[in-house]
Amino acid sequence: MKIGIIGGGSIGLLFSYHLSGQHEVSIYTRTQEQADEINENGLHLVKGGIEQGPARVNAAPIQDWSGNEEFIVVAVKQYQLPSLISNLKDKARGSILFLQNGYGHIKWLSELATNKIYVGSVEHGAVRLNGFTVQHNGVGVTRTAVFKGDPDTLRELSNKAPSGFPFILEPDYKEMLIKKLVVNAVINPLTAILKVKNGELVQNPFYFKIFEQLFEECACILELTDKEQYFNNLMGVCEKTANNHSSMYKDIEIGRQTEVDAILGYLLELARSKNKKAPLIHNYYHCIKGKEHEREGA
Amino acid sequence: MKIGIIGGGSIGLLFSYHLSGQHEVSIYTRTQEQADEINENGLHLVKGGIEQGPARVNAAPIQDWSGNEEFIVVAVKQYQLPSLISNLKDKARGSILFLQNGYGHIKWLSELATNKIYVGSVEHGAVRLNGFTVQHNGVGVTRTAVFKGDPDTLRELSNKAPSGFPFILEPDYKEMLIKKLVVNAVINPLTAILKVKNGELVQNPFYFKIFEQLFEECACILELTDKEQYFNNLMGVCEKTANNHSSMYKDIEIGRQTEVDAILGYLLELARSKNKKAPLIHNYYHCIKGKEHEREGA
């Protein structure tokens, strides 16, 4: 099928590369320059130190997007979504899959006119090396779930998925996104502020105390009924990615904007609306915002 | 008068140097090596980039201390005090001045048999350059107060104090120590974990939010009646030392043990005994302990 992928970051490039084998993929980038680079060089993927490709995809700047693909993957950061949402409302006619972290963007989705709206949670590790090359570090899965409509397009995608890039269809979009949110809310800010790898949060007994407390606050605010399930999932991610640096760690390290608003910002808002206290979430939200502010002032 | 100074760290060296002009000073060090170095080289002080000295003091290892000085200055870290306290109980006959941070050591002082017990709070900036040289960075004052007995020895010390090394006699030891404790509890852990200079805590609007909340927790646990006075003092220290790195920042940076137990550890204990919640104090206590643990494991 015709697939349009919006966003030329690591996730946009990763999806474009893998889906281009079975589908006609167009990728829409923020800049004309990146689109030109992709059209000239094709799309490259580095995996296990070996460069693969090029894959042929059509690239164009986002303003040229007409919205006529059967399936649209929105692969921008959550903080980039507000500037895109009216465009999506006006033009998107096919099925649409949102890959953002956090939960705050869910409130915008029901404003879209299209019949099939899906959300996803990406468990691949990927780094953009340049405008047309992405490095696939940790091979994982893409979890997807229906927000509105039937799951037909997801099923088609999943059935044709290449090996090494599987899609899993989850029954409950809310549970799926909240599970990811909890992982991001605990691992990301702690590793970014303490400047440690993911595994250190459970291996260092002092950091583990904070880890537990931050989880407790999230669980309380999100009113998780099966807390243990979420905690086990969080522990599992920490152990599986023990030697990795989290995305927020890397964002802070290289002075890039983080996703803290989508993650802790969302939880802080939720806490306020429920009149609940969230001292650690408040603390780490302001630690990360302060780090971003240091860079702006520098 | 005869003065014995216990401790060969930056504060011990600084006091020995400045008091040696008017008094007969003996300094007691942890190691024989440092005592030998001081006896061979004399004591040196670097101020404004200029080396001064040598001052002549007698140096000996602590096991040689007989306790027969009229005035004893205890200039070790609070965490070093437990191993020293029985020695002090057995031998100290003169007046004694304790210069430790925190408040946890106060409970031990009433066990001492000596008549005059004083506590002090040092507002000088000093760095030990080697075993017999100290650098005097920020010239401040030494605040002192009576814990037990009359203030005669403090008065004598204060009257004979050299210019550039003044002593101030404070009326209330508790207020004096708590004021310093609040400053240390807020500035030290925040600067050490956020890796910023003291001034950044009030200049960065996000860090200032945390600064305020951590102060609020301290104020609540310490049941400060005149909160504003303590907050203004804290702000004043932050502004006066805006370009400095805190002692805990430096301790963490070079992998040295911090004073976190004397500072946040004390507050955490107090919170527990009063059945009060202290989520930020708990958090930063464990952040610092975790940093210390990282070094031990490395």
C-alpha cells in the first residue's frame, strides 16, 4: 500500500527503511535539504556495524504533503505535534498511526475526521547518523493498538512486516501507552539527572530507593489498578537496557530539547487536576527544564 | 594561650595558621606523615595568589594528644567525630570549640566533662593544597556560641583575633547551627546533583522552584518559627557565593566522602521521629549516597 511517513528523525527513517520493501513509501521531512539528501542518496541503515541499503523512498518537505496515502505514520516528537495537527485534520484521509511518547496528545486525536486512528509504542533503539542514515541499535517491536475504527490496516501492516521489524497488535491502547509512559517517567529523568546508564537505577541500592518512590508517585497519579504488572514491566525494561543511555540522558548530553513535557509535564498536569501531591515528579520535571534552560542561556 | 587544634584538613590548617600569631598552637593530625611535614616546613597560607608564612606550630599525630591545652578546637568532619569522642571525653580539660556542620553531633556534647563547650560555624572558604599549605579563598567570619559554661575563652579569642580572621559571638547556638544547616541542606545537594555553581540555583527559574520546595521541607521539619529570616539568609549566601562551587559539589567531583549524613541524614532522622514526610530530602539524600556508592563500586 501507499504509506506516508511524517518526520525525518530516527524513528521516521527507521520506519521508512523497513516498510519500503513491501510498500510504496513517501517520507515527509521538516526541511527541503533533508528531502533532497534522501532523494539523492536513498535511505541507509546501519545494523551491527554494517551499512545496508540504499532503500528507495520518495522524500518531500512536509508542506508538499497532500495526504492521499492509505496509511500515514506520524513519527514526530510529541512537542512537534501541535504545529502539525491542523494539517493532519485538513488532509489525512487514510488510516493514521501516531508514535508519540506520553499521553497528552490523545486528547487531540478525536478531532481528526479520518475513520481509523491507531497509536503505537516503539521499542526499537535507533539513532539518526545523518539526514539519510539511521543506525538500528536495539531490535525490538512496535506495539500498536486501535484508538478508533477497525484494526484492518494494522493487520495488513503486521502481516507484511519484514523479519527484524515486527508489529504487535495490543488490545488496549490506554494500557499500552500508560505502560510506556511509566517507563519513560521513571527511567528517563533519573538517568538524565544522575548521569547513569539505565541498569544503574536498579543496581545502585540508593538510586533504587528513588526509582521505587518515583514509580509510586506515577502509580498513584495514574491510579494504576494492577501496580505490580507495571512495576515488573519497568524493571524488565531497566534490565534489558541496562547498558544503554536513555533518550533523555542523550538529549541533555547534547543539548537537545527533551520530551519532558510529554512525560512528566503530563503527569504533573494530571496530578494538579486530581489535586494530588507529586513532589518527586515536580522535582524531576524542574530539574530537566532547568537543564534545558542552562543550554538556552549558554 | 595554649591552643590545641584537632584535624589537619583545610579548616584545621586555616585556624592553626591564623591563631599561631597570638597563641601557642599545636595541631594534631590523623597521620604521622602530615605532622612531620608541618614540623619540617612550617604552615603556609596562600591568599590572593600570594604565599604567606611559614607560621611555626607544633604538629603531632592525634594519638600523642594529651589534652592539656587551655583551648581545644575540634576541626574534623562530623563523620570523623564518633571515632574521636571517647578520646575527647577522657582527655579534654580546657575549653573546647566544635566546628562541625550539621546538628547531629550536639547530642554527644553533653557527655563531655569539661566546663566550657562552644560550637562554631565557619564562613571562610578554604582549600587544602598539601599537608602544610592551605589556600584562603573567601575571607569570612567564624560565628561562635556557648553550648555550656561561660563565654570567657571565646571572648579572649575574639579580642586577640587577627584582622582578616574575625570571630563573632552569637547569642543562640541552636539558631546559629540551624541557620547553617538550612544553607547546607539546600545549596549543597542541589549544586552537587545538578552540577551547577551556587548562584545558578536562584538564577535558573526552574532550579529556583526546587530550591524553594527543599527549603520548605527543611523549614517544616525544623519547625522554624521565623521562616523568612532563614530564607533571606539562604538567599544571601547563594548570592554572595554565586560563583563558587559548594563543598559537596567538590566532594562528589573528586570522589571524596560528603557530609550528607550530617546534613540531610540528620533531617531525615528528624522527619522520621516526628512522623513527617520529607520526599525531597529523602530524594537528595539518596542521590548523594548513590553518587558516593558509584565511586566505591568503581
